[in-house]
Amino acid sequence: MARIMCTQRLWQRLGHAGRPPTQVSEPLIHGATLGSWAARVSRFDRRDLVIGLNERTYLTVVFPLAPRREFRATFASAVGDVLRDLQLPEEIVRSESAAVEFEPLARLTNRSMTGTLNDLEFHCGIELSYHDDLRRVQLNLNEIPHVNRDPCVPVDAVRRLFDTAPVERPFAAH
């Protein structure tokens, strides 16, 4: 079952302090290809940003936490934006972003994913020192290779997952 797995800090910021991770509701939409996400909240220059990491492809999204009540919608919008930027068909974009809006929240217990989120926080801070546009930041983060992954670059992993032809990357990290 696909979930949005939150670090303890994000879990608390979303108002779930003390709620056991086993008490999550079942998703309303089944069959999302991307599957589960891990997420953390980080503070950058007086802004709380969520860094989301797809478990299957390491696709990364970055979006503001505020307002908290719109967390899922903002998360879904960021997923839609990155998939559009990768030039995936609109039906895939709609399906995957809709799935994020209904995935249950859970606590993140996977240490490997937590470590990768920590690394992404570092890289995100660097990107934010060069770019204000979060969409540009997330595109650049998706060009960073991850060790022991095949393919190691999230953009390539998404293309392989959806079996789409690679395209020129006008948005490549600069």
C-alpha cells in the first residue's frame, strides 16, 4: 500500500503527535505507479519547506509546508509539476498527483530513506542559495545521482518506470 511516510518532525507539524503509525486509513485510490513517498520538513531562510522523496525512483519534490491544511494538495501539485517538467503524458500526471492526495500518512521508520532525505536537505540548501524558484530547485535535485540505484538519476528512473523515451533536458542543473 502506498503511503506518505513522514519524519517525526513533519508528523508532529501535521498534527499527528502521539498517534501510533499503525492507525492510518486505507487509501482511496489503488494502483499508483510511483507508490510511497518519504517526506521531511526543513527550515531554509525562515521558510518551512517539505522535501518529498519517492521510494521507488528517488524522484524529489520540494514545496512549502504552509498552509498545513493544504499539505496533500500542495504535495500533489509539486508531483504534478515535476512530472509535467519531465514531459510525461498528462494522464500519468493526473493519476499520480491524484494518488498523492489520498495516500495515508504514516511515520517514516526506514533509516535509509531518512539518510537520503538528510542528504537531499543539504543539496536543497545549496540549490536555494542559487535559485528562488522551487520548481527549478526540484528539477535540479532530480539530476543528482544516488549511489547503489539503477538507474542512479531520478529523472532516468522515472522515464524507465513509465517506459517513456528520454528527451533533451533543457532544465538540466546549471
